Amino acid sequence: MTTAASQQADVQKEESMLLQKAMIGANFDALSTAHEEGKKVSSTFVPGNLNELLMCFDFVRNLPEINALQSAMRKKSGGYVMEAERSGHSEDVCSYVKSDLGMMAKGQLGPTGKPLPTPDVLLLSYTGCFTFMKWFELVRDQYDCETAMLHVPYQADGKITDNMRDFVVMQLKEQVIPTLERVSGVKFDIDRLRENLRESAKAEDDLVWVLQSAKNRPSPIDAYFGGIYYCGPIFSAFRGSKEATAYYVALRKEVADRIEQGLGPVTPEGVMDEERIRLVVEGPPNWTHFRDFWKMFYDEGAVVVASSYTKVGGVYDYGFRHDPDNPIETLADYCLGCYTNHSLPARVDMLCDYMEEYNADGFLNNSIKSCNSFSAGQLLMLREIEERTGKPAGFIETDLVDPRYFSPANVKNRLESYFQMIEQKKARGDSRTAA
Amino acid sequence: MALENIVERCQDLYEDLDFTSVRAWKEAGANRKVIGHMPVYVPRELIHAAGMLPVGILGGGDQLDVIHGDAYYQSYICRIPRSTIELAITGRLDCLDGMLFPSTCDVIRNLSGMWQLKFQDKLIRYFDVPQNFHRDIGGVFYTRELQGFRDALSDLAGHEISDDDIRASIDLYNKNRQVIAELYAYRSAEPWQVPTPEVYLLMRAGMLLPVDEHTQLVHDYIAAAKAVERPVRDNCRVVINGLFCEQPPLGLLKSIEMAGCYVVDDDFMLVARWLLHEVPMDGDPIHNLSDAFITYSSETSCKYVPNKKDKGKYLVDSVRRSGAEGVIFASPSFCDPALLDRPMLQNALAAHGIPYTAFKFAENSGQLQPIREQAGTFADSIKLWSAA
Ligand code: SF4
Ligand code: SF4
């Protein structure tokens, strides 16, 4: 790595990462003081979150998955998971749920150490994962607050039907919005929603631009490990806010600069020197050993050019944008379109597209023990993708926030042999081309 | 028919992983079609009204050697999808013209996609039911889904399915529900007369036989069971919960009874007991089926409970109704719905002073001794408790 590149990396890291860090920190602060300041708090999940709508009612917004993953990155989730298991939860079930419940049992301190408030409303967008429904019931059991449940049907045949959309719209209009009005005491203003949606669409444009910048060689971003940071604001409490729009403008500019300078992705150790392997990755990351895990890639010159996890809170790269002209319908389409609400064949098609469009050398599946929504069927997906693209596929197994299921030596070994296989295949391909 | 013959017939059906009875039904008439469905619930009335045979596909149990299926699933996913894939890959499901995957959980949901990728020549349908139980919202959605399902079935059948066809099927399934309710009431009143492994086999037979034949079989069983006298044991009375999807090995049910427990209610084959009352025969039959689901359907871990105070109520009610003294939770390993629900159900039981015990199983669990011991200890503690 050149010194110039390292300096550049530090500068870039400061600009975008600090902005995001400040946003997240401010939100945890706002949550910790919300009730003192007379504000109401909502709690909702990432996929299908209705952030623009919640903002219309001035809720301070809490997202349990973000707490779980932040706790994992701060090495706290292991204790929370064990706490939940001690109180009767099975070792077999989703560790996000257990981390959240364990955190509540241990005094409800957020990842930054500040207290998390009891929510005033629990909003479940039941999108793309059955476990959310159980998680929601379990959390509801602990609180005495209002609840709103939005059932989002599954896109089993790869399309959104009128019946699906109408069903979601009806629930929004007749149940979700009136509940949010009642809890917040704020009257619903559709123009305010339109305004938020307009901001969302701007940020979505920039996010897509950033994600698609990975089509460049070298890719200026890592679309999995880095991509997760880039998606942070838009997947969580900020989509629809002016801060999020500003964040994505800044990020886009940084990435554009990197392209201009021919630089690779910024990693925790600076800019990646040489891009040797381009990968498409399916599945969520491991959060408990996030940095070690990432290092196993960049040390080998492997960069992720596209990933499905960065679509879990919304699929934008096929053209969907929040549409201020159809404010309620667009919320329905957004919820219906999140990645895990797509059928397996649609997921396979999407990943094969990525393999081609992003010129990937291989397809890697990180299978997550916790997550049936992602994991069930992945072995067949892997074979399909390998067959259709002719590119080598690799399979590793980890977990989201349960550190007991991340075996560094094992994952590293598997990755190293997989990368070797890709390099050999590339070399054979290159020599054939040369001949 | 004598009791042993009925039980033997059910046992033969249960053990026949080649679906011989289904193949025979299909060959007995021209252009007959069969639709398979996974647990928990599909409206079998519509399949029947299309002139087709609905067949419950419940995995391979402990009799099937899973050779290919394990290559499709990671070790941390339950057993039923891998043995179901095994059944399909080994050609045993070739007799099916379609397959339905109800919105039970993410595993079954994703299995529908695996079928789409692997068996494209069949009717494959993910069957979404609403988790919103307002007639004007969830009811409207579900009525339209049912209409879409009716259209897909008529395309496959090559003819319209009339309202009268559906009414006639509703009638037959109402009768089936009624006789099953009688069976359950009889078991709950005199559990020594109606051993649960036999109830299980009878219910499994209903996943394969045409509905009228099954109704008759259950009638015959009740009559035959009443005609014999079986010894009354000093067993405690339990409800068993968690068996709504992946199937327990038959030996597990036998172990529970041998350990000193009479099972007086269960959640086997809920498709047959999902609608809690008769579905009305007059009026729009699609609307009636939809309304039955929305307003008087059963409950299990796959269904959302809109009000916190109602969580677990169905299980407490089941205990009260059947005069049970405790609950045994038998949950499939790696089953998110059952295992995430269990602590909430346990809380509801605890609030009513109802004792419970819990263990996990897999459809191919071979080691039943620990389960038998646990059930035995539970039975003893209940007896001690009631004696105190
Ligand atoms: S099962 Fe997967 S998608 Fe669902 S809550 Fe757990 S991690 Fe999230
Ligand atoms: S056993 Fe549980 S997790 Fe497995 S398919 Fe059935 S409901 Fe789903």
C-alpha cells in the first residue's frame, strides 16, 4: 500500500464514516433521552421499515436488529444470547432475537451503554422473514405498549400482484396510520410523507450509484463489508431524512474521487492495493468477528463487488425508488420488494445478473446458522448459480451475533482454498485466452 | 371392520412411502389428478371440488434413508424439508400433479422456490394465508387468493369449478371435521380406549385417503373402539404440543403413553381440524371458506396472535377442555416457529398453574429412552402434585 494511498484512505474514512458515526450516535442519544424530552419512541425491524412514515409522527426510531449487530461488533452479544438461553430460549433459534431479549433482560442498555427507552409503539412490517413475527410477539410480551402489525405477502412467483399491494395499502390506511396517529398524537400529513419520500428517492439514487461503482476495475468499494456501512443510514432510522441525503451525496463524491484516482476499496487497514479476486456474496455477514472476517478477504486481494445483504432493507438497483406521487402504494411496493421477500428463483436470477454485470470471478455463500429466511435453500441456489455462470462457488458457515458459531481457523481455511481454486481457474482461463 | 384391521390398514398406509394408495386412486379413473400439500393448512375443499385428491406430504419420518436430501440442507435446518426433497428426488412424489407450500415458515416458503427450480413441470404454489384477521382487510385479501387458487386448479383440471362443486366438497369436509371432533372428544373422555398412536395413524390416513373414505374409516374406528374394553391405567392426562409440522416418530408417541401419560389433545395434522366449526353451505362458498379461516380457525405457532392477552389462550383452553393435567412440548429441532413460541406458551401455562415439560425431537430420532424418562418423571410429578 502506498503512503499516498494510506493518507487518502484516512481522509476518506474520516469524511464518510464520521458522518455516519455521528448520525448513529445522535440517534442513540435521542433514544436515551426521548421520554424525558416528551418524545415518543417507535421500534421496528429493518426489512420493510416505514421510516418515512414514522418520521411523519415525530417518533424517535429504534431498530432492534441494529442494536443486536452493534452489540455484536462491541463484543456484547455473546453474553446477551447466553442470557436469553438461560431464561429458556432454545440454542436452535435466531440469535438476533436472543441478543435483543438478552439485552432487555440485562437492563436494556443500548450498544453505546446508554439506556434504551421502552417503546411507545411496536411496528412490525412482517416482510421476508417469519421469525420477525415471533420476535415481535416476544418483545410485545415484555412491554405494555401499542402495536401495529403489517403483513406483507411473499413474492412467491416473482411479481407483486394487485391483491398483494391492495392488502398492504389497506392495512397501512386503516390500521397502521391510525395507530401511529393515536400513539403520537400527531395528525397524519400526506404532504410531509411525500417530502420524506422525495428525500428517500434522492438518497436511493446515490446509493445505487455507489453500489454500482463496483463495476469499475478496480472496484472503488467493497460491496459487502463496506457496503454494509453504506447501507446503514438508508436501512435504518434515517431514510427519508435530509441528513441521509447529505450523507449519500458526500459518499458518492468520495467514491467518485476514488474512481478518478484508480483506487480500490478502503479497508480498516487502508486502501486495498491490488484487486485479485472479484466476488459476489450471498447472505448476511458475521458481526462478532467482522474485522477479522473482512481481513480474510482483503489480505488475499479479494473484493466483494456485489452482495445480496445490501438489498435486505430494500432492492433499489432494479429501478425501484420511493415515489412521492403515490405515497402509500410506494410504501407497499417497498415492503414487498425487500430481498428476502423474493422467491428463490428470483434470488438466483439476481445473483447470476450480478455475477455477469460486475464481472465476478466467483460466488460465495456465507450461510448463517440463525437465519432460515436466507439459509434454507442456499445449497441449491449455489449449485444453480455455479451451473449457470460456470464460475466457482464457495460455501462457508457462520452466525450473525452468536460468537460460538464463528470458527476463525475453519473459515479462513475454507476461504483460502476457495480463493486458490478461483485463481487456478482464472489462470487456466487466461492461458486458454492467450493461446 | 375389527379394530385391529382398521389400525393395521392405517399402519400400512403410514409405512407406504411409495404412495401406493394414491397411485391406485389415480389409476382408477381417467385424467385423475393429485395435489400434494405441506403442513399446516390449505383449503382441501377446493382441491376436492376440482375432482382432485389432496395428499398431505409430511416428510419421510424415521423409515426413509435420506441420501440426497442432506446435500440440500445445512445441518442446522429441521428434517422435514430434506426428507421431502428425498421423496421427490427418488421419484416417490411423481404421482403428484401439483404441490402446495403453505405460509407456515421460511423453510417451507423457500422449499416452494426449490420446487420451482427443480420440478418446473408441476403446478407449484406458495399458499399465502393472511396474518390479519379483519374481515375487511385480511378477509378481502384471502378471498381473492382463494379465487386465484380456484382459477389455477381449474386450469389444471381443464374445466370450471362451480360453486355447487365447492359446496358439495365443503359438505364432505364438514362431515370429516365432525367425525374427527367425535374421535377427539371420545379420546378425551376415555383415553384408555383410544390410544394416541392409533389416533395419529388414523389422522395420517386422512392425509392420503379420499375424504369420504376417511370419514367412514374414523366412524368405523370409533364404533370398533367402543366395542372393546381396554384396561384403564393410572396415567396422567396431558396435551402434547409442537407436532404441527415435522412429524414425530411413532415410537415417540408410544413412549409418552408407556411413560404413564394419556394424551388427551394434540396438534397433529391440523389441516383436518383447522376450521373450528362447520363451514356454511349457503351463500358464496369461497367467501365462506375465507370467512371460516378469518373468524374461526385454530391456532398454532405459525399464526399471529393480534392481542397480547390472547397469547397461549388456545393451549390453556385445550387443557381445560380436555381435562388435562399438564402439557408436553415436543418441538422439532431447529424449528423457529415452535421454539420461539414455546416460552410464551409456557408463560401462559405458568400463569394458570399448569405444569409442563419440554424436549426436542427430529422425525428420525432413534434414541427415545431419554424422552420416555422425561415423560415418566413428568407423569410422576403430576401424580404427586395432585395427591398433595
Ligand atoms: S431469521 Fe434472519 S431475517 Fe429473520 S430475524 Fe433472524 S436474522 Fe433476521
Ligand atoms: S419443522 Fe418448523 S421450521 Fe421446519 S418446516 Fe416445519 S414449521 Fe418450518
